[in-house]
Amino acid sequence: MQFDPYRLARPLLAPLTILIGTALLLAAAPSLPPSLSAIGPVLPWIAMLTGVGLSVLFNRGRTFIAFLSLLAAYAGIELARSAGAQSFPVIAVFTAVTILVPANILFALVYAERGVYQHRNYRWWLIAVAETVAVSWVASAGNNPLSGTAWKDLLDHWLLVAPPTPALGRVMIAAALVAAVWRAWPDPPAHKPRPLDVGMASLVVAFFIACEWFSSPGAFSAFIAAAAILLLMALMQESHRLAFHDELTGLPGRRALEERLPGLGPVCAMAMIDVDHFKKFNDTHGHATGDQVLRLVAARLAMVQGGGTAYRYGGEEFAVLFPGRSVDQAFGTLEELRAAIEGYRMKVRSDDRPRDSESGSQQRNDGDESQYKVLSVTVSIGVAQREPGLNAAQALRVADQALYRAKQAGRNRVSR
């Protein structure tokens, strides 16, 4: 797949817009009317609490940890500020926050997503309680015999001196950012960046800016709010992606197809496509190989010409819409697509391929193709178009009937 810098950078446009907009809003803050200025102090709370709630509702463990960490950090700093802006509790809590928030995000990114409701999820709560107790203990240094005064000397160490962000905090923030970027762009030429991981990386950047502006409470609150809003946007984008896109093939899913149908014009060719003998193929080669075949077929369908858009309909079935095209105009394109799939020799991973990625890479470099098996598949296609008195959904069913005729006629053909 050709390297497309714009495709990779496009997910960054919204985060950059929000960060720049936050900076411009801060610059214009003195001239804002009181009604707008009053929103500033409550916006971080609204954004973070909304994020926690939606994370629980959508069962997204990583975002729940990120929002909860951000919320606890902001609450702790606001509570410590009551002792005085330059007091030791403020410095202690701020230092701990710059280390613990990115550390929590880093661990959440390293571990697989298991949701909020997971087996033994009490361990995260124990960690949260332990962090809260530890920060409270350090922040109370000098105020009671139990905490002592040693923490005051420790926070004078060059790794922990704050504000602005202490050196150890910067290391943790950098590590969390690298982990988020690595998850978002695992293989730049072949994968679209994932919204939640882009959102997590954006949150880390906004959090770092907030920490650097800690001495200005207004700027700190504004960028904490921006961090929460960035992750909220990513959470909504991810939910939309899961609802409207097929995870296996990367094509728009059936829900996206059904929402597209009512908006189609009076002229539209529609095709239903089925992989021939797919059940037998699965039984012979295994479901893992079957999934690879579906992805490869979907990749060919995604490149359909003639203004067509491909969708995963379900199982081994796909649909292609040609808005503004007649059956005659789409028929040739579909025939070319059928022939291209028939002639395409797909190299899929064989069962005896080395599990170790380094060994597999070495075999490829040595020209050893034994780790692959070469397979080919065919598809049957039924095509129809909207007629007077038929809505788009009914026309799609007519295309499905044409697909059935293609199968009855021997498969590997286009029927209308």
C-alpha cells in the first residue's frame, strides 16, 4: 500500500485545532464577558465526569483509567491549593500527579483492553487507593508525626523539583506518549490510526502543556479541560467506528449500508457479492485462513472503480453501491472485479509458519515461501438497480435474488 502522509496526519487535525483554540481562548480571556468566563472553572469537571461516565457505559477500560486518573489528579491539586498556592502540599501533589497520571496511562496502554467490567478489576481500585494514600501521606509532611519531614528534602532532588514539570514526570509523560503513538500507528503504511489511541496521545500532550503552565491556574484548568475533551472526542469516534465499520475487513459495515440506503437518489446500481463455497473453504483450511481470505477479498472490493463503495454485509457477503449509475454502467466494473478476484493468488499464512516473528522474517528474507500457502477464491455477484415503485432497500433485495441466480447458474459470475 502506498504511503500516504495526509492519511496518517489527518487524525491530528482535530487535536491540534483544540490545543491551538485553547491557547487562543486563554489569550482572549481578559476580554471575554463574565458569562463566558464563568464556564472555565466548571468545564474540566464536566468533561472529566462525562468521560468517566461514558467509559463505564461503553465499557472502555483504558479511557476509564485515563479519565479517573485525570479527575483524581485535578481534584487533589484543587484541594491542595486551599493550603496556599505555593504551599508544600501543592508542590507535593503536583509532583506526584506528573508522575502517576502518565504512569497509569502507560500501564493501561501496555495491557490489553479488558473493559471496565473485568475479572479481578479490583486490582486497579487497590492501585488507585494506594496512590491516593501515598500522595496524601507525602503532602501532609511536617503536619503530623506519622508523615515526618523527610519528604520535603526528597522533593528537592533534581529529578523531582517542581514546578514546572519535574524531570521524572517528563520521562513518564514521554514514555506514555511513545506508547500511545506506537499503538495508534503500529504500521504506518498499512493501518489507519486508531481514534482512541490518537486521543490518548493527545491527552498526554495536553496534560504536559497543563503541567508546564501549572503556575497559572487558569491555563492549567483550561488544558486539563482540553485533555479531557480530546479523549471524549476520541471515545465518540471509536464508538462510531465500531458501530459503522467492520473490524475484520476494515470496510463500512451493514449498519453504515442501511443508513446510506435512504439517502440514495433515484438512479443507483446495487450489487450483492458472495464468496463461493466459503463454508467448505473454512472447513478445509480453518477459520483463521478464512478470515484472511475475507480481508483479502475486502481489500480488492475496497478498490472498486466506477464510483462504487463496498460494504461488509455479513458473513462472506458484501454489498457495493454505485450511486448515479445504471446496471449497464456498473456491470462491466463488476465483471472486471469478479475476474480480478478469480485471478488473484492469495498468499496466506500456513499452519506450520513459525510462531516467532523473527524466525518468520528470516525465512522471508531467505526467500523461503514454505510459511505461506497459495489459494484462490471466486465470487458470485448479483446486480440490480432501483426501479419506479422500489425503494433502495427493496432494490438491494432484488440484487440478492440476482445473486441467488448467479449461484444457481454455476457461481463465479455476474447476474442481473
